[in-house]
Amino acid sequence: MLFTEDRNQLRGFYCQAWKKYRNNAILQPLEQQIANIVSLHPEYHMLLEN
């Protein structure tokens, strides 16, 4: 899923990973890495939640 050149699919993957993280759902290892990085950048939280 992540290995794509489609920007919208990548953004969707990031949003999905962040949503799962916020809902305390079980994350795949790559989703966990993305969520960890996003958590360090609060300026992007609202963008990913919308």
C-alpha cells in the first residue's frame, strides 16, 4: 500500500495511521513509525485529523 507514487494514497495512509494511533488501535510497524514522527510535529495534527 505505501509503495505508490499517488500522493493522495500516501496522504490517506498517513491519516489512517494517525487516526489509529489516536484511537489506541493496534498499529502495524510502519504505521507506528509514522505516528511517532507525526506526534513530534503538532503543527500537522489538525491537517491529518481533517
